Amino acid sequence: MSSPADKYKLAPSEDPLSKFRDEFVVPTFRQMNATKVPAEIADEPCTYLCGNSLGLLPKRARKLVEEELDVWSTRAVEGHFDHPHGRHWMYLADSVHPHFANIVGARESEVACMGTLTANLHLMLNVFYKPTQERYKILCEERPFPSDQYAFATQTSARGFNPEDAIIGLKPRPGEHVLRTEDILAKVEEQGSSIALVLFPGVQFYTGQVFAMKEITAAARAKGCTVGWDLAHAAGNVPLSLHDWDVDFAVWCTYKYLNAGPGAIGGLFVHERWADLPIQEAGWWGHNPATRFDMPARFHAIRGAQGFQQSNPSVLATAPLLGSLEVFAAAGGMPAVRARSQRLTGYLSALIEQSAFYAPPAAAFDKKGEKAEVRVTIITPADAAERAAQLSLVFLPTGRGVMPRVLKGLEARGVIGDSRKPDVIRLAPAPLYNTFEDVERAVKVLEEVLVEVDREGVPPAPVESGPAEQERLDKGDIVDG
């Protein structure tokens, strides 16, 4: 018998990107300490659905890192200019730039492989956040990823503004989980003359919502606002056209969907209309490479985004990124990756919705916990255009400790996702290495765990606390990014 989920699953003959799973190292159940799997499958690949947090190791990344270690040991300093594999260290980041341009929809001169996400964000804010007494506000979401939140607060206060006044944080409407594009556009229209900077995530880390980047950018720029994007969860996840959308700047990390490894090097975008901006925080790697090693007294910036480079990039952080980006290119780039991603995530969503434990998203707002039945819902948008690889699952009743028990049960059975306190588990099928069978197993195991948790029962709802105690609880319950 067919089901609504069947329309998403591809037959092997229709799934050309499935072969790229062999380009990655998938940990085994044993390696992930999955204690509740049969011994006969302990050395088989686990069900890894956590690419939204850390992408798996590409085999090409391992190969390139091992080669660079060999070059370091055999060529030492000469590897900068005389590299046996042609990847001269002086130009290694330059080999990444064409790939970055394809990933984010930019011209090569508009991207730079450098730094880390938050350092790059501060660098861009120092350049593009130019408040005046009339136009000084930053428009963002109410609960951005903590690094962004801290950056906005410190950048506004450093310029003499009160963050509580200078930062406009938008939140979803009552009874809704995600921001409506129309509400963002309305706020831009209403307060645009006082907004210096609009900066949202391309994909929201907690809910998995994809923001309408093109529409928001156009509306904000029409009101004279500078527009930046945090693409931590968007780069390598959804197609981007930063140049054509007229985005002013963007920053991203590479350890999530770009699979470059923990703490990997970051990236930034600066639109070509800003190619001749004065560099206020210059470093020698942003200097014209033709004379860089002549070490002249006066800085001569590379034109465009690469002029913002400061120090020479870590070879051991850049090499795995290059290896991963070569896999993206071989797979056909972001259009092909996105097409498969929508099928995998659609399949995951449809199968979860078939569960007897599934509840509509509105059930997540039952804060009183009057119903003790164990349930799961999805707070990620149902529209495929408004979500990326990730689904955010809320476990009910909320605030009753269901989520940690489910997470523990999943991990014991080798289904790897991650959690966001107090009630969310994020599962993200990565299109370059996950399979439709991974999705099927994840849902089967989730069902098994929910049956177990439901059988064990849910503890009584906590006694409602007084104001002082509630304040303490709320502060301790802040979402851990």
C-alpha cells in the first residue's frame, strides 16, 4: 500500500547522488557507543543525522590533510612556494575561492576564505555598521544564535548606544513557531529610516526556517538599510545568489553542511560595489600578493573581499575544506544537492507525520502540560521552500523531561541528532551522505523509543513557582546554541 511519504523516495536508478556517500567516512554503531544495537551490526555505519551541527569527514579531506602533513615534514617552509602537489600554501585559500563563489552565488572577487564566523562577523560590523543619531538600529530576530546576539550587543554599546534600544528583535506571532516574512517586511517599512543594519540568519538554527533572503534584502536596501546575512546553517544547505540579491555582506562557517571539520576556517562575502572600501583592520594577507613578500611599508589591498584577509590561513584548516568542496563540485553543485535534500527531508517529515505519536505543531504551546501523553511534533515550516535539511522536533508534554529521554534512546540505538533545551531534537539528513534508508531507520527507531518512553510514563508537572523562582528557572533555560 502506498503512502504520502512514497512520493519523496527515489529508486536507486533515479538517485545519482547516492554514490557520494562513499566519499565520506560514516562512524559505526560501535564507534558511536550505540549500546542497544544487535552485535551483528555493531560495525556497520550508524544513522548520522547531525550534519547541521558537524558534517562528516570527506575522504578527500583526510587525503589532503595527510598530504599536507607529509609536505610539512618533507618540504617544510618550501611548501609555501614549491609544493609537490601544486597546492602552494601561499595560494591555498585562492583555490577555495572559486568553490565559495559557486556555493554562495557570488563572483570570485567577492568571497574570502578566512577567519572564523564570529571574528568575520565583527570585522564586517566594524565596516558596515555605521550608526548615526537618526539611523542606528539593528533589525534581527529576537533570539539569534548567541554569538550574533553578543556581537550586536557589544557593537552597539561600543558606539555609545543602549542595546535594548538599538536592537530590534522580532519574534514569531503568538501561537506560531517561525517569523513571517510579511512581519519582517512590515517592520522594515515601519522603522526603516532608523535602521542602520538588517541581519538575519539564512537558515534559523533552532527551527530550521529558511528566510526569504531575496525579498528581505530588496526591501531593506530600498529603505536605505545595509543588509548582512549569517549563513552558518545556509552555506552548503540551500542555493544562494548573494551577488544577484544585492546583499552587502555575509559570513559563514564551514564545519556544518560544508563538512570541513570541527572549528574549520570561515568565509565572508562583500558585494563588489564595496570592492574599494578602505580596509580599517589590515593584515599582510590582504595585501597585493605580487608584493606581499617584499613587505612594503604601505598597505596595498587586494581589491574586493580578499583585501579583508589578515593572517595567512591555516593550511590544515583549509585543506579539508577544499577536499569537501571538490565533492560538492563533483555532485553538480547546489542545485543538485538541494533537489536531493528536499526529497530526504520531505521523506523524513512525511514518515514522522504518519506516526501515532505525531501531534500538530500548535500542541507545542500547551505549556501547562495538562495532557501527559507522549507526543512529537515538527516546528520547522512544512513548505519545502521554507525549510532546508533540518527538521526540529518538539517532544510533548513540554518541560516534562521527555526530550532528554528520547535523545538518550536514539543515541543508544545509533541514531545521531542533537538537542536544544528544553524540548527540541534536530535531525538533518545531509544529501551528500545520508540515504533514504537512514531516514527510514531513524523514524523506526524514534517510534520504538517513543513507545518505550510512553510505557515508562511522564513525571507530574512541576508545581508552578513564584516570580523569583520562575526568573531563576528562565535564566537557566536559555537555549544553548
